[in-house]
Amino acid sequence: LHFHVISIFPEMITQASSHGVVGQAIQDGKVRLQTLNPRQFSHGVHQAVDDRPFGGGDGMVMTPEPLTESVALIKKQITDKNRKARVIYLSARGRPLTDVLVQELSKESDLILICGRYGGVDQRVLSQTDAQEISIGDYVLSGGELGALVIIDAVSRGVSGVLGNALSPVEESFRRGLLEHPQFTRPRSFQGLEVPAILLSGDHQKIKNWQRSLAILTTAENRPDLLGSSELSAEEVREALAVFQKMSQAERSACGLTSDSRAMTVLNEYLKAQTK
Ligand SMILES: C[S@@+](CC[C@H](N)C(=O)[O-])C[C@H]1O[C@@H](n2cnc3c(N)ncnc32)[C@H](O)[C@@H]1O
């Protein structure tokens, strides 16, 4: 997968993408990253890419020429007819970025990411480049670069070979409509909190079942809104409730199940709704 990022701060993208999983994926050639500064298409003396908004208002708006010319150049550079670029404008107004959308994007060959600055971009950039607006959350950032980096990071993880076998994305949060179960490593006892005994039992099937129940409980506690799309069976929910009831207060606390009854209430309601 090839990311093409259009930004007036290209170093933000290249520097932040040179670390960890993404940095390694770029080094290994599993993903490619190219940046393009739209200022190179600004014809003014000061290389301005913004202007005052028609209709008045505070702030400036990015002018259409440098951005559309940047997209056109990138598309021209993609000479392989089997590759088709999908254009994305990072935008607070956009479709929210979710795991489903991330998986969809990881199947593309080329993603052109337009990073806005100032008060945003001239609307005609979007119609001329057929850009899809994507938001990384319900808040306003100063620029699209952080959004582009979020897309590059999350989408790269879905590209074949990037994570290797050791870190299977299938087990991660959101993949099965659930959050991940709590994780533990050494030491067994840390500031009075013990690693749950079952994880030390060596019984792989029991551990797997327990982790599934804890994923259900964690989701019920932290993000009950996700349960609707998880297609849990009544049996799995009952099993999670039974696990919760057997846990001591200390175990619940070690597992991040801090509120006494939230997970239970949510799961009991889930069961009630299922039997209606
Ligand atoms: C200061 S913001 C412009 C906000 C715009 N006036 C509005 O109210 O929606 C500048 C740039 O940051 C980016 N941006 C801001 N919030 C974002 C978000 N939640 N997700 C993705 N990009 C965002 C966009 O590229 C935008 O052009």
C-alpha cells in the first residue's frame, strides 16, 4: 500500500512515521510513504496556499489550485493501470474512522491523504478530486497531519505481513466487536495486585474461555455501545456473568473492572433484550 500525503508540514509525517511498526513496514517495503508539499504549486511570491474566505469570517482557507494540482501530480505518477488512488480529506466533518473503515482502506493500493490547515480547504478541492472526508474524532484539530498519521498507523497494521504472525490483529480490540481482555506479564504480584490465577494454570482452553469472558466484561464496562454489533450468544454472556461473580473484589480491580455493577447491569440488559 502506498500512502501519499499532501501537507504543508511534511516533516511531521515523515518523522512520526519513522518509528515502531510503521517505520519497520516502510523499511521492509511493505508500505510506502511519500509526502508532497502543496506550496510547490503556489504561484505567489510568498508561496501562500491560503486566502481570505468569501462571505467573511475569521481565519483563512486553503486555495484550490495547490491542492488539486498536488493530487493530479500524484495520480499522474501512478503509472500502473492496476492501481487506483482513493483520495481522502482529513476533516472534522467527515465519516468517523472506525476499525471497519480501517480494514477497508488497508485493501487499497494508493491512499492520497489531504491535510488541511487554517480554517479548512476550499470546498471545490473535494469535488474536483473526488475526495472522501474522514474524521478521527469529534473535536477540531489544527491540521490534518495527526489524522493522516492515525490513518497511516492503523491502516498499515492491516496490510499483509506488517504485523507478522506474532501479533495477530484478529485478537485485537474491535475485531470481533469486542475490546481486548486485560493483559498481564511479570511480576506475578505488583503493588498488592495479583495476576489472575487462571493465567498461571497452563490450561489453554480454560485460559481462552476466561479471556473471552473478560473481553465481554471489559466491553460491557468501558464501551457498552459496542455490544450491539458483537453478536454474542446468550451462553457466552451468561458465562461472562458467572466469571464476574466468581471474581474477588481484588481480582476485579486487577482486571480493570472497577465499577461493582456496571458490567453486570449492562450484560443482564443485553440478555433481556435478546430474549424479547
Ligand atoms: C482548524 S481545522 C478546520 C476546522 C473547520 N473549520 C471545521 O470547523 O470543521 C484545520 C484542519 O484540521 C483538520 N482537522 C481538524 N479536525 C479534524 C478531525 N477531527 N479529523 C480529521 N482532521 C481534522 C482538517 O484537515 C482541517 O482542514
